[in-house]
Amino acid sequence: MPKDRSPRRRPERKTTQPAPIRRGVRWRLFLALLPLVLVAAGTFTLLRSPWLTVQEIRIAGAETLDAAGLAELSDLQGRSMLSLPVDEATERLQALPQVRTASISREWPQTVTIHVEERVPFAFWSTGNRDYVVDADGVVLAAGVPSGPAPRIVEPGDRILAAGDRVHPDALTLADRIMRESPRFLGQSIRELEYRAGIGVTAVFTNNLRVTFGDERSYEYKVAVLAKLLDQLSLQGYAPRSVDLRFGERVTYE
């Protein structure tokens, strides 16, 4: 039998149409989103509003540093109080050789206070035929002088230092201690203090005796050994020119 080639109507596919959102549902959705929209708009407005931007920068703790220069370096003027780049500003301020620490606080709605702790001149470090002022941490300062008697440490060589460079802080501490205590334990004042890498601190007293302490380890023991040694040599009628205290009981002298 001949095949039936007449076109046949294919069955139509059923498609699912999304159910229309009812007006009540739309209204509830709008009310739910409205607070979020208002918060976002309010936040944007506050960020842009001059009412919450930095209009005044106060400087606290600056004695030798220029307050206007610190405020300008912070780059906070006109910034939003809500998105203040505190970390970046603090980093720039603490990069100054004269600044030991810096912190920033907000005083709403338009004021910022920068608190700085300046480095205090502690001693003189002499090298390359030039005296540099350093603080107790060994940081070379751009200005200032120590108040009162201060140690002066001579480092042989022609090294050139710049503000912000560092010298050996432990040598500074030891040199200061020797200078203050030598009249008591030796009856002599300091004429000069020297520092050499690999050797440490050597004190030259007013009687020209050179004593190499090295570092501050076992300082009291070294002082006691030195006093005993000098007493013994004095009884023998011998005045040493130099004493080396760096190696514990193995004290050498000339």
C-alpha cells in the first residue's frame, strides 16, 4: 500500500509562561528594597558632603618640626572623614627622620589631630671629620643638639651619613653609661670614646688609659675586673697604657 505522505500537523509544545507578579508583591518588594536604596544614597551623599570633610588639621607634640609642613605632608585636608587614609598618612609622617612615632585621630565632624613624638638628640657620632647628632635609637637627625653633657663617639673612617641613617644603638648606650659612671668606678673622666666595627667601644680616660669594653654584656663584671686589675698593678708600680676586657677572665693589658 502506498505510504501516506500528506503533511501532518505536529503537536505543539507547551511552554510555561512566568506567572505575572501581582501588584501587591511588587509593592512589598519595593518597600523591602527602599531602605537599602536610601542607605546607599545617604552614604554617597555623606561621602560627597563638605560637612564631613577635613577642614582643620591640628598638630600635637611638634617642637622642632614645622606644623604646617606636617599638615601638608599628611595630605588629609579636604578628605572625607568617613574614608580617611590614616595608614598612608601615618606612614608618610613616620618616614621623616625627626619623627619617632605618629598617630592620627578624628574629632568629628571636620577636625583631625596629628600626634607626633619627635626624636630627642642623645649623642654626637663623629666620622669622616664631621659630628652628627643622633638619638638613642641611633638615628641620624637633621637638626638639634643634646641637652646637657652628651657622649661623643668617634668612628674612624670617612663614612658620610645623612638624616635618617642609623649608627650602632648599643654602642651609644654603652658609651653613655661609661661616661656617666667612670668617675665613680675609676676616679677618671672620659677624654674620648671610640667605636670600631668588630671591636666595639673603647674608652680613653683623662690619664690616657685606653680600655676596650666591646659591648655592654657583663658590664658590671668588666668594671669590677678593671678596678681590681688597676689596684694590683698600682701596688707593683706599673701603670698600664691599655686594657682589653672583651674576653671575660682573659684580660689583657700593656
